[in-house]
Amino acid sequence: MSNKILEGKVAVVTGAGGVLCSAFAEALAKAGAKVALLDLNEDAAKEAAAKICAEGCTAKGYKANVLDKACLEEVHDAIVKDFGKCDILINGAGGNSPRCTTAHEYYEAGDELTTEFKTFFNLEKSDFDFVFGLNIMGTLLPSQVFAKDMLNGDGTIINVSSMNAFTPLTKIPAYSAAKAGVSNFTQWLAVHFANAGIRVNAIAPGFFATKQNQALLFNEDGTPTARTDKILKATPMGRFGKPEELLGTLLWLCDNTASGFVTGVVVPVDGGFSAYSGV
């Protein structure tokens, strides 16, 4: 692929202050796009944008709450003023919370009575709503705002799903349910916009070490948790993914020449995790 396959395009990346989405933003910029990096953490978005600009590419960071449509409308107007209308939307904002993570993988006697740690029975509705809403509404609302720019053109929306969407992981019920919803919504939106010049697809990463899953994967002293051991044993390639290993899929899906007839798909990038039965 040419390294300027996105020349003249404007790309918007939500969650761009994070490990994976900042790598997405950098790759899009190196491919020629003008990139707007959106994150609730304004400093993280601007720091990532500054790094891209230092490499001779075009980017700018914006503070944005993906759960606030009015905020997104304001940011949209600022981006149009700075760069022009959006051609590519990467819905990367999302994640889990320790507040909605159960202590046990399986029910244990007494779980229904304890208040000392998180169990299925004492998950707070507000915590479940937060995780579910961050992933689902954090995909829906930016799509509503930025898809208007793409109508009757050659725009593309890429959502970030997860291996959880195929088979739910233990301990994280809200995140698993939400990512299944993201995959389903990706298919729905792809059909809805099929005749309007917008392709909609998703990337489903396997296991990548990020800030959000640090506590699940590593102990405070940096040693791997028992969960990490299970993950790596269930991943045929035997390791975590590297952010740069998502970029080929990202650029392929963004390139209307390479993937112009691809819409409504969820692409696993998982080191073989989804193919392994465990035996």
C-alpha cells in the first residue's frame, strides 16, 4: 500500500489518548489524512497530536465527551473549521471499569451474601450502565454526528469491537455485552448506510496490553496475573498483540480502493484466539 493512500481525507478518532487509538491516529496521519484526536482527557489527546505533528503530519487534539451529543456537535463544528468535513470516523472510545468486574470467574457459595468484593449479585446498576453506555452510546453518538458529513460520498466508519463480542470473557459482563452490541450495531449501520456512500466495519482486537486492562493482566509488582497465564495459553501465538499489528487492518478498511466492497464485517486481530477450541 502507498503510504499516502488517505491523502486529502479528514479522519476523526475517538478515544485517541489511549494506547491503541493514538497508534490508529498516527497511522492515519502518516497515510496522508488530517487527523482530529478526540478524548475526554484533553492533555492526552493534545500530547498524541503533538507527537504526530512533530513527525511532519497534520493532527490536532480536542477535548470531547462521547456520551454528550451537544459536546460532540461543538467539536464537530471546530473540526470542520480546522480541517473540513469528516471522511473517516474511528469509534475507539470505550473500555471496562473495575467497578463492574466480578472477583470470581464462577459463582462461589456466599457470593449472593457478601458486600466485601464484587460479585454478580452486588454489581451496581450505575456501574453496569456506565460501562455499557460508554461502549454502545460512545459508538452511536459520534456516528450520528459525523456520519452527516459522509452522506453520498465515500466515507467510512470503523468501530472497535472485541473478542468479547464472539465469546464473553469471565468477570466483565457489561463490557462483554456491550461489545457484542457494538458488533451487531456495526452490521445494522452498514446495511442502513449501504446506499448512502458510507461503509461501516469493525476491528475486534484480541489481547493487547493497555492502560485499561493493566490491573487484570499484571500484578502491582509487574508480574503477570493468573488471568494473563490463561489468556496466553488460549492464544495460539502465545503472546499479547502489539498496537502496530492492528494498523494494516485499519488502513485496509479505510482505503476505498482496497476495501470498497467491504461493509458490515467484524475483523478479528487476535493471534488465533477465536480459532482455538482449547484442545
